[in-house]
Amino acid sequence: MLVRIVKMSFEPSKIEEFLTNFEIVKDKIRTFEGCNFLELYRDQNNTNIFFTYSYWNSEDDLNNYRHSKLFKDIWAETKPKFNAKPEAWSVDKIASLK
């Protein structure tokens, strides 16, 4: 399993547009083949910063998503709203406590 974390910083005036679009596409992302989990977080202090946190079966599954029409459409809608370059990490889960 691969965990993908993406940090995005938005122009404050574009946040509501981003959130509206995320509501529309979140189920499509979550049900994309190989995606097992998806969450969106918002920084408590810098409220224009958001993070997506997703679980993928494999790097191939993540890459299939990143090269899909779905991703390209979402990225075309999202990218113009950024006020800083997004950052992304693919990580392995070491421990999980419940």
C-alpha cells in the first residue's frame, strides 16, 4: 500500500470554488481503481492550506490515476486556484494505532 499526501495552498478568494469542486469529484477519486481511502484536511491556522491524504494499492494505481482523464480534468480546474506550488509525498505507512 502507498499513502499519498498532497499539500495545496490556495488564493483565499478561490477556496470556496475549490471546496465546491472537491464535493463534486471526491467520490470519483475515491472509487478510482486502486484508491482505498481519501480525506481532505484544512490547516487550522493557515486556512488557505489544504491536504489530501489517500491510500493506493500500488504506485502503478496512483500513476494510472495521475495519467487519467479524471485527474487531468480535476487538475485543470484546481491548478489556477493555487497561490503556491503544491507539494506531494508518496510514503509507506510504518504504524497505525486506533
